[in-house]
Amino acid sequence: MKRIERFSALLFILVLGLLAGCGGGSSAPASPPATTTTTTTPPTTPTTPATPQTSQVSTKATVKLSTQGVLPQGALLSGLAVTIQLPSGTTIATDASTSVATGEVSVSGVAAQAGGSVMLPPVYAPATATTPATLQIIIAGNFGVGEFATFSCSTAPGSTLPSSSNLSAISFTPTDQQLRPVTGLSAGVSVTLLQ
């Protein structure tokens, strides 16, 4: 019974966080919550930024999301919420009701292997003239650090191809089994291009 209560509380908190991110029509992007962490790796040597690769034809990609860092001994995540910002020209397939199409986003890796992980319907917000496209994923379950979700996306001809450097987690909120925010973890992104 206690487990059901915790799971219900986690879903409530995650849905509340999802709804809090829904704006009232402002064209300015919302600032990320205080528990947001992003992956940044300082360069070890001065380098010239690589020129982003552009697509000459419509290109599909598979993106794997993971948690990076270390959990305390014996601890597991009870869930997480992540919002990914997509590069210009990259979209997620939707159905007739503009919901993310079935099979485009799935629980994977450690979250799938743990069994019992549940994903709320993912939320895709297409790009506008002033804001980039985003994809929000919320997963509840008991799992460790590692891959937790996989999604597919498409890039229009002439657009910058998605990569781990231009797909970024603009918000990332992992929670522990007591439903407290977990610090010291970040979101990782791995992209495989399919022609």
C-alpha cells in the first residue's frame, strides 16, 4: 500500500511540474526550475568550433537519453522529468490529434530493464518563430543511473542535423525514492543518424 501511495505522489508531483511548465502564451521561453542541471564539459584545449552538419535530404535520427553521475549506495531513482530542446528543423512525429505518435518515444535501458516503469504521454511542442521545439518526457519507476528513454526525430532538408551538442536538456529533474530531488546527476544525449 505504501508503494502505491509513493507512486501516486510521484506521478502527482511530476504532472504538477509538467503543468507548471505550461505557459499562458508568453513568447519568451520559461526559465528552468531551480533543480535543473545540464551537461557541460569544459574544453581541455582551445579548439575551433566544429561547423554543424546540415542535411541535404530528410533525415531520421534515434536519440537515447541517459542519466550521468553517481547515486548514493543502494539508492534508486523513483522517476524523472526531462525537457529536450530540439535544433531548428528537427521534429517529432505526431498523430492527427497532435499528440506524439505511438512508438516515437519509449522507456529503454535501465528504466525498461527494472520493469514496472511508467511513462506519461510525452509532450511535443513544435517550434514557433520565437521558440525552438521541445520534447518533455516523464518516467516513474525504480531504476538506477544509465539510459532511460529513446525517441525518434526527423530533420528537414537544409536543417542542421541533430547531435549530442545541439540537442540539450533544458530541464532535468530526477527524484529519489522519498520523492526528493536528486543532485549530482545530469542528462546525457546520444544520437544515431539514419538515412
